[in-house]
Amino acid sequence: MKLFRSNGPNDVIFLEPVRKTGENLPKGKMRMLCCDVEGKVYAVITNTTVYKLAMDSVAKMESNNKDYATLGLEIGPGNFLPLVVEIGPKEVWTLEHILNHARKRGVIPNVLKKELRQIIKLGEPGRKGKKAEKRKNALTVTPGVLARLPYYSERDIEFSMPIYKAFHSYPLIVLNRLPSDRQNPHDAQRLLIMDSDGDLAVIKVPLKLMAKSEKRLEEWAVKTDMHACITIGRGAKGLDINYLMISQPQKKALDMMARRFEETGNGEQSVTTAAKKILIQARDMSVSLTD
């Protein structure tokens, strides 16, 4: 099924959360039943953070006795920013019938498509506002500390690869979560990281720490529509979990390194120019935070 159109963002109407029988989604993910301007119905996988943000806006609408529709503004392939808009009685009637057809038939009849497009079009002012906010954030937002935990010491990190390296240079760039293994405690999370020298390693860190850090980063990314990565740096009282804003090419470079490791299991990889720039940025940020 084609989910994206080449002539513009594929904004949708979020209808309701759904589950597929026997499906176990990763932590922090959920499915939403939705339809696009063409009347196509599908269940997209999105972050629970997106749903929670939408519910915050829904609560405000309901407290003011207003009717509403929940839109998903496409900010990237498969990534949606929730926007709740006020609607009138005619649109309420349309939404009720759209939901009914989506549930029972998985197809929206032509007679409803015109009104469907009008509802989605209500999100255009919101899209323009988000773009303006993004430009403002790009100028004003600076890398910051997500979670500074004085009790989190280097002894809490266990390096398991590569074995030829006795010490790893900080800050560390988190590339990806890795599945648990038999030796992995239930309260620890395995991570693939790149150290400041550009070497890859598999480390174990407290599960709650990473869950908290990833949640904050997710919320920030949804609000700003910008890319960032998690870094682990040395602080005055221990190790700090920070985030670093990165560009789309830099994000692709990190994703490629993680994908190659998953495919080959080999930690010896060449470091691209884009990845090297991230290391420089991380070192500069680490210095500025400790000054």
C-alpha cells in the first residue's frame, strides 16, 4: 500500500488506537487507525509520545465543550506531529461516518472524501506555525543536558567490545539499542555506541536511565521536528546523559553505522565525514558543559 505521495505531505486524520492480533510492538510504539486525503485507510505505527501529546490537546478541547478532530501532520516519512483542530456539527457527522466505514469496510466512500479533505485542510495554519517554530528553534535551541545523575558512575558501564581496547574515550555517541542476551540483567540495557575515537563498542547501562533519556529526547524531537542523538559524557560528579542536535545527513551516517553492525556484527568500520563532525560537536559540547 502506498502511504506517501510525491506532491506533498501525506497528512492524515487519526481515528483511534488499534491493535493487530498477536502483534507485539516495541516499547513506546502503538498503532493508530487513520485515513489520508485520498480516503485510504491504514494503521500506522507511531510513538506513544505522539498519542499523549494529542490527548493533552484533546483534554483542553473537551474541558471547553468543543468538538474536534485529531490530525497527523507528516513531518517526515512515517513521522507525524499531532494537531487537534476545532470542528463544527457538519464535520462531526462526517468524522462519525468515516470512523464507521474505516472500522467495518476499511474504505471511505467517495461521498465523504470532499469533507474529509476539508477537515485535513484545517491543519494548514498549524503546519505553517510549526515551520516558523522550527526555524526559531534552529536559531535558539542549544545542546543541553537531558538527565544529569550524580550517582551514575563509570562503574555502572560495562564494555564488552572491542576487546582490544583497554579504555574508551568520552563522550560516547549512542547509535542504537540492542536486544538483551542471556548475560544481560533484566534491569540493564545493551547499547551500541561510538566513542570519541570513532571506535564502536557494546555497553550495558541501567535500563531506567536510558528509558528516561529516550523519552525526553522523543518529546523534544516531536515538538521541534529536529534530529538529535544521545551522548554520554563525563561530568563533574559522574556521567551525564546529554543530547546533541544533528543534521539529516549526520543522522543517516549514524543509522548506517548501526545497520552495518547489525548485519555484520563487526565493530571495525570506517568513520564517515558526517560522523566525524558529530564527534567534534560532541567533544565541543562536553567541554562547554564542564566549563
